[in-house]
Amino acid sequence: MDTRDATGSPRRRIVEAAVALLEKGGPDAVSTRAVAAAAGMQPPAIYRLFGDKEGLLEAVAEHGYAQFLERKHAQLDPAPQDPVEELRRGWDMVVEFGVSRPELFAVMNRAVGQGSDAAHHAGLEILHGRVRRLAAGGWLRVDEELAAQIIQATGQGAVTVWHSTPADRRNRALLTILRESMVAAVTRAEPVVPAAESRSAAAARALRAALPDDADVLSDAEQHLLREWLTRLAADGGAPHA
């Protein structure tokens, strides 16, 4: 029997079978025997392609990130009119994915840092792109790296609390409140500088966000130095330290 049928390659069939079992019965349901049976294959194929169950779960996480990335790209606006609303939409999409697919979301989060999954890093690039647009427009209240961390922490925290709460006590208002708290923490009410002492920090964030990655006007050393100065200015609004 040819295992490369219309359903795809053996690897894809196994991963999709594992995802289905995971979402139906949790990680304990993803045994090599059960996955092989669901994929219409023999258990040795799993060991040959993935090594062990942990390798299979890593592949499941990659599959989840790829699906999530497809959804992100479908909603991605390369030139949003309102970067703050774009931030809200992006946060809502992450949280809704986690709320609707908790087992897959948990496996995806557990896999972070275990490898260099391209889909996961591509998703992070979309997040950092959103943060850079906020900074370039003068909206950002905090440093870009801190903003990205706040966005990620509130999204993951919202999903965790949602699923740890009994179903009859869950309230969608919690997700809205957490989202708006995140927005208030990382953005300004208006893209203006409210106080003179913070103008340099806001200007530094905007300039750093607007710098091209491949500018040939400055040498690599000069670009590194400029970014270091801008990072210091963005952090405290002060002059570069000697």
C-alpha cells in the first residue's frame, strides 16, 4: 500500500492524527500506538520520522504555529490606518486561538525555546512589526522589547486563566479588560508627547523603529552605536552616557 496518498505525506498524516487525538483527549491520548492507528500506519514509522513521543509533540507544535501563522497572514494589514486597533485585533486573534484550541495552544507554548521553529519566529516577527509601527507613529509608551513582552504575557495569561476557571464562571469581559489594560500599558491615548522631558525618549523610539535594517549610509559599527544610543534615549529620555 502506498502511504503517500491524497491525504499527504506520511509525516503530515501522522502529525494531523496526533493533533486530532491531542485536541480530543489531551497529551495522554497521544500515544505512538494510538497515533499510528489513527494515521493508518505502523508504530515504527513514528520512531523513524520523529524519534520518540517528544519529537512528535514538537512536530505537533510546529504544525500549530504554521496554522496560526496562516491565520495571522490572512488578517495582516501591511499599512494599517490605526496601529492601536491593529494591536487589539492581533491580541484578540491570539487569545481566541488559545481559548478555542487549548490543548494545542499548551503544546505550542511548551515547545517555545526548545528549537528554532520557523513558523514561531515568523509569528514573533509579525508581533515586533506591529510594535515597531506603534513606535514609529509616536504611540508607544514603553520600550519596544518591553511592549512585546507585555503583549505576549497578557495574551498567554488570559488564555491560562480562562481555562483554569470553571466553565460556568467564565466571563468574556475578563478578556476585554485584560486587552484594554495591555493597550493602556504599552500605548499613549494620543500620539503626542505630554511632557517636555519625555520628548527625547519618544523621538528615539520613533527613529529607532524607522531605521532600515540594511542601510548603507552608515557602517555596521556606526549603525550599532546609533542603535545603542537610541535604545538608551528610548529607555530614560536622557542623553547618551559617555
